[in-house]
Amino acid sequence: MFSPQGPTLRELAVQALSSVEHGYDLLAPKFDRTPFRTPDPVLDAVVRTVRPLGPFRTGLDICCGTGAGMGVLRRLCDERIVGVDFSAGMLAAAGSAVPDLPGGPAVEWVRADARALPLAPAFDLAVSFGAFGHFLPAERRAVFAQARAALRPDGLFVFPVPAPPRVGSGLYWALWGFDSVMRLRNLLWNPPFVMYYRTFRLPDVLDELAGAGFTTGLLPLSDLGRRPDGSPRCALVVARGA
């Protein structure tokens, strides 16, 4: 799962026993060499699916990590893109990975909690990749409301959602086991490290987006293939400011 340049088992253990913020500060220099980074085929599929919905002048990456989503925004937005994360270590890595380029949109970085974004409603497009497991279900509506508040009227908030694994499959049990271990860890150890895979259920998410002031739809990320029943392996949630 990890390249030789990725984190060691000891480094992962230290991260897992830290807070979310400090854990990602520690992991940041090697994060892009782990399977936790959003794969390039997913990023490319999002670009191809979102581009016809534009044009976009300004973009926001919520919980930007080391900047993979900022690369998406650079390809979609003409004027300005902003990455927000609460980990200083991740922002430092992102700044090195996604510098300003001549002729491209201006790149900015903001250290902030996604539950309290210090941003004016100035963005045409907001994205997020792989971050929602760090929020408890009771917190998500606040995160979505902050995304809505940062968008211009009629702005778009988009993010990919993989199809749920088949019940009883290897991936199903792997995710079930991971979440169970994290719940046990958080019962026995402080500070908590919130990261759960099985709490992000699409029907709940769509209801929460509606409660935050969005109208929602789904677009298949067709480049990523389909399951045996014909449904897409991954879809794009498209939430528009109502």
C-alpha cells in the first residue's frame, strides 16, 4: 500500500495517536506517497465532468491537504484559487506542490477550520476530496453551510463519492474493521482522531446539503467505469446554491 518513501509503521502509529491536526502535520511530508491521496484518475475524471458546467473564475478547495484538489481548480478556474486546511504542515506541503504559475490563476492558502471559514462569498466553484470522514455526522451540515456561505449565488460545490462496497466483500469488511478500530481508539485515548469511512451515507449527505441551502444532483464519473449492475463506480455530487 505504501511506497518505500512513504511513512513507516512507527510514524503512522504516532500519527494515529495524535490529534487530527497534529497527526496531519506529522504526515504531511510523506502524505502524497500514501494511498490516502486522491488518485489522479479520480481528479482527472472530476475535471472532465465539471468543465462543461463552467466557466469558473474563482475556486475554493475545502480541506485541501497537500493540494491535489488545487490542481483540479487550476485546470478549471481562470482568476483565483484558494486552498483551506487547518494543518499547517499540509498547507506547507501544498504550497510547494502547487506554486503560482505565469498565466495561471492566483494561488492562495488559508489556515482555517472548515466549520468556520473566514471567507467572503466570492467563489464560483468549491471542491473537496477525501476529507468528510474527519467530521462527525452531526458536524457535516455546518461544514456544508460554510461551503454555501463562501460561494457566490448559483455557485457550485462538488465532490466525488464512490459507490458503497458490496456487503460481505473484502473492502466492506476492511472499512468496517477500520471504523471499529478508530471507535475503540477514541474511547481509550485522547485527543480523539476522527476518521470514519462508513458514516458518509449518500442519502444523509444529500439531505444535509439541502438543509444547508443547496439543490443537489449526481453525475456519473464515467471514466472510472461501472459496476456489474451498470451503476457508476464513482459519482460526482453537484450542489448548487439555491
